[in-house]
Amino acid sequence: MKIIVPMAGRGSRLRPHTLTIPKPLIPIAGKPIVHRLVEDIAGVINQEIDEIAFIIHESFGKAVENDLIAIAEKLGSRGTIYYQNEALGTAHAIMCAKESMSGPIVVAYADTLFRADFTLDTSADSVIWVKQVEDPSAFGVVQLNENNQIVDFVEKPKEFVSDLAIIGIYYFKSGETLRAELQYLLDNNVVKGGEYQLTDGLENMKQKGLKFVPGKVDEWMDCGNKDVTVDTNSRMLNFLHKDGSNLVSDTVRIENSTIIPPCFIGENVVLINTVVGPNVSLGNATHVTNSKIKNSLIQTHTHIKNANLDNAMIGNHATFDGNFTNVSIGDYSVLE
């Protein structure tokens, strides 16, 4: 099994946090989004993952590439880097990794996390991960027949046809078949809005009689902007806490301070006269003094003093000293 991860977009809606690192490397509960994503996929497919192919923009740099290779290796897989330097659509992005598209593959977009408890139907030609939503008009959805097979894909339906939204994770029994269909789109310039779309390839495959079935997830968490990313961090902390995960490092230094779970507290964090939690992530080597922090995501090597934070997101190597509550501060910023 291989996993293909298109992630060439920088993540403009999450600025300033994505000015220095791409969105998939933003930590959620102490671990990068893309790391959690491929771990969760591995848990669902329950098969050995031979390769994880990451499709990035060349400008991300070697440090990001090394981080991604390390993520793959932690899962016992080989990491491969491909480049998409022009935003030409989902099909084009996947085809940047065409050399890795052989055998069974999972395609997963690295801006979403999920919780699921289902067995992958490897007899199907394709499995499309979906989540039941209240407002289907904001999503691409699938229609099912009486045999629980997908019979149609509808993009942002104005009238109700289904409430099963496509979350951006797909299994294909044959990577070669998907590659051939997407290559057809590229060769014949089949575009919508100037972009090559994966859904056009899926529609062609369905018309040829390939069997599509849904894989229904229990939770679907977005990381599109600051507010939803902070909320996703909180939800993930609660899931991990219920699972019994140890989220507080043994190296935390606590002086006259309280941690209210669930919280992720990284290595060598210092807490002085501070209340942290619930629903807070503090990255490695962060120092917090005379503060109260809840429902917030703080990255590494950051210094916080005299703060009362709620729904805050603060980057790496930042300094914050003040009364603001709902803040969004990027890497190396100083607010005193």
C-alpha cells in the first residue's frame, strides 16, 4: 500500500502561521497535521505502508522535505518527495507523483483530520471517505444506491441529493487505473475553472463500471483557518485524553501552576504562576509566567507572560506579554 499526499498549497487562510512553514506541518496536539493524517490512515487500512509520497511546492525547502521523510520513516515507510509548482488542480497535483501510482494507493489531502472505525473494503475498486454533514450545499457529496455503492458525485448541490460529504481521502485498488484516467484529463485538456479535477477522473471510472463504496468517518476536523485549527486542536486533545494517551512530558517544570486536562505539554516547558487548560497545546521549550491559557495552540520556544489567553494561536519563537485574549501571532513575532 502507498499513500499519496498532495500538499503543495502554502495555506493562505492560516497566515501568519503558514508564512514560515506549510500548513500540513502545523502541530495539532503536539504532532504535525500530516503526521496525524497518515497515522490515522494507517490505522484504518491495517496494511503495511510501503511508501508515502508527498507532493509539495519546491519553495518549501530541504528542511521541510527532511521533516516529511522523517514522518514516513517513523511509520516504517519510504518517503518520496515530488513537486507541484503551479496550482493546476487536484488531478494535476496527484499526477505529479505518477511514478508512485502503482498497486493499491490512498490519496489524502493534508488539510483535514478524521476519526473513524471502519474496515477498508479492499474488494471495491475505490473507497471514498465521507462524513454526514448538516449543510451539504457547502461540499461535494456522494449519492448511494440500495447496495451502498456510490452512483453519483455532486459538487455543492443547491437542492438536497445527499448529506455525505467527501472529506478528501480516497482508496484505489489500482494506482495504475487512476493514473491512466488522470493522464487522459491532462492529455485532452479536460479542465474546469482552468484546473484539472480529480472528480472528472472519478466520473470516467464510474462510467466504465468500476465499483465505488463509501468509508464513513465518525469525526472530520478541518484546519483551514486559525479558529477552526484551534478547535481541531481542542477536539484532538479530547480524543487522545479519552484514549488514555500520555500528553504531558516528564520534563515539564511546574512552579505554583496547574494543568487542567486535556492538554499537550511538550519537552522542557516551564510553567510559573500559571493555569493551563483545558484544551491547550504547548510546544517544546515554551515558557509561561503569570498567565491563564485555555482553548489555545502555542508552538515551540515561545515566551508568554502576564497573559489571559482563550482561542489563541501563537507560533514558534514568539514573545507575548499583554492583556489580549484572542490572538493570532506568527513565528518570531514580539508583542509586549
